[in-house]
Amino acid sequence: MTRVGSRRGDPPSQRPARPARPPGPWASPDARRAVLAALVLLALLALARWPGGRTVPGPLGRFVPAGGIRAAELAFAWPEYRARVVLTSDERQHLARALAATRPVAGRGAASPPSPHFAYWQLDWTDAAGRRHALLISPDGRFFSPERGYLDRTGPLWAVVQPVTERLAAGFFGEPLPWPEVDRLWPWDAVAVLRDLETGRTLRAVRYGGYQHADAEPLTREDTAVLRSLYGGAWSWRRRAVVLEVAGRRVAASINGMPHGNGIVAENDFDGHFCVHTLEATTHVRDRSDPGHQLMVLKSSGRLVDHLRSAPPHAAAAWLWIALANGDVATASHVVADPRDPGWTVLARRLATVLQFVEVEQASTLAVRGSQARVRLRGTAYYTGDRPPARLDVTWTMTRHDGFWTVAAADVAGLLPPPAPAAPGPAPGDSRWTWPAGRRGPAAAAGPAHPGTVPPPARVGCAGDPGGGP
């Protein structure tokens, strides 16, 4: 038999080349990496579950349990905004993947909960095992979990949540339309619906008149009863945030709750009309924007949170005065350092009861150093009952908390009425110092609102409002 090949002693150059060995299935680097990744994935899946299907306490097991997210909804964290939306099936799937990518912020996972000014939204969801979880979300897209603390790597999570926040706002707030546009949408004698922002109660109103804002009346006795209930059963000049639904649009607006002047609707138990302001609306008597109404328009348009966060310190302090004078403790609490303090709760209720109107004459920021600022405000406070008005000149130290300029509750106590008169009584014939305690019928609009002014024409009359005309 003839042997093919060389003998062991032949030089290498004379040996025939061996045939190449065919490559194995794991020779490729890409294939080896794929196998390694698969093994790691299997290990993670094994670690993510205990026997019986329970999730393991840990970054992945706690936030993305087996079976995903059964239900999820987003709501406002501000208690005065009572609205929520349910996430769709696709949104829940994206949410589960985004949550899996998050990690606790190093060094802050065990930190105490954030300040009461941190959260603007709250995301609640239920996992496949029926356990409930929550996330607090700030206006600028930061996340805090009561289970894990502050979260990092939240870009994908914010990309999922942000469209849901926009859907929530679109269904709850109104458009900030300027008055000239609203004037065209809501002609005289047309009926619109007003939805109170905080309570959700609705009433129908017919536009009675008005040129610089709308003068309106409740359409029926039932609508009058709803309006009166918004003010605790007593008529009031205080402003409230509402959404005006007219001509297929939802408009951010503000109302007062005092019958005054004339009216055209019979048998509605409302002697006169009330006023509806929108963005850029002005009063009929003084022909100027009313701060209280404009604060409520900011609120009903959903822009209040951004406005407070971007406002200079003195502007935030002025909004605090105006909110309390309109009984809006919720808005005032966003400008107080610790709104959870029981002392603030008592003080705020007291101020909301005794304050009837404030006129901010001057507000300025004296100095800003880091997260602290000093502001000065001067003005006049008018009180309920027979208490005389008081001149105010205060200097406050304000502190920045999670984007909001805030003041200590003890400083706000300076707005309480003094024990003795701090200003002279009303000048004879000056109706700015005369505060209506009850209804105002048609005869109330017959005289001038202020000395030297001309009585308003028919269907345009708002004399008697402490703000100089509603």
C-alpha cells in the first residue's frame, strides 16, 4: 500500500498542506457575543422571579414585575385640580420598559421625601400581582419614588409620561384666549356653560352685556343655586377660576359671585348680573386688568404652575396676597414654605375669612443671594365686617423650594387686621371704601361708582366691586 504524504523526517517545505478545518458554529466573535448575551438574559429572568411567580425586591423586580403593568393612571398632585387620565395598553407597555431603565440616584435613594412643592403630577400603577406603586413627578420632569427615592436615567420615562400630562391638561383646563376673541365667540343673549375648576360643578349662563368683559346671569333658578353653592351659600365679590364652554371651545375664565346692576332674565332668583373675565379683559369702571381675575385665568388655563416658578420673588409674594384676598388658600399654599404645617392651615383659613380685598401698590425685590431673597410690598388691605382698612408695608425673606419662591407662614400673619384702626375711615361719598354686604338690585347701578364718574350705560354696569369694577 502506498502512503500518501511525506515521512516524519521530510523537511516542512516538502510536506503537503493539510486541508483547512471547516469553521465551527462558535468561531465567529458575533456568535459568541450573542450566546453570552442570551445567557445573561436568562440569568436576569431567573433572578427576577421567585418560585410561584412573585417578584424579587430589587431594581427590576420591584418596578417591572412579571406580567407587566395591569393598570396605570396619571393625576395632578395639586389637590385643587381634581382630574386624572387612564393610560392605554400601549402606554403601559412603554411605561414598563421605561421604568426598567431607571435607577435610583446614587446617595439619595434613602433620602427623606421631597418638599411639598416638588410634585405637580402623580403616576399610580398596579402590577400583575395586584401591588400598587406610585411616582411623584415635578413640573420639570424629575421623578421620586417612595420605594426607591429620586430616580436617574429617566429620559425614556419622561418621553412616555409627557404626552399623558398634555392629554390630562387638555381635558381639564381651558384655552387662554384673549377677551376680543371671546367677545366674538359669546355674543349678547347667547347661553354658555361655566364649569368651576375646583369642584367640577357646572351652570348655564346667558350673556347680559358688557364690552370689556362679559356681564352674565344664571339661566334658571337651578343655575343660580349652583352659583351660590360655589361661594358657600353667600354671595361674594371673590374671584373663582372657571372654564367657559361656548361655541365648541373651552376658555380659561374667572367669575365673581355677587349679583349687581341690571339683568334681563326673569324668575332666576338672581337680582342683577355677575361678571366673567378672560385673558386681557378689563374692568368697566377703572378700565384696567383686575389682578384677582387674572390670577384665576392663570389657574383655569393651567399656566399657574409655570407662572409661579418663573415669577420673581416679589411677584410671587404679591400673588400670595391676592390669592388669600379671594379665599384661594390652595394657590397661596404654593408660596408658603411649609403648607403642611397645622399652624399655616389655621392662619390661612383665618385670613381667607377676614380679608376681602388687597390692593398691591408696590412690590420689589431688594436682593437675591442664592436661594434666598428679600422683598418689599406696600399696599392696602380691606377686611370684612366693620374692620377698618390697614396700610401694609412689609419686608419678607423668601426661600426657593423646588422652583417656587416661598415665605414663612409666620410672616404672612402680618396680613391679619390690626387690633386698632390703622387707617382713617372712609371718606364721605367714596364708594371705594363701602363694601356691599348683600345683594345689589337694579337701583344699585343708578348712582356713580366713584365721585365724578358717569353712571355706566344700560347693560354695562359693574359699580360696587371692591376692585373698582368687576
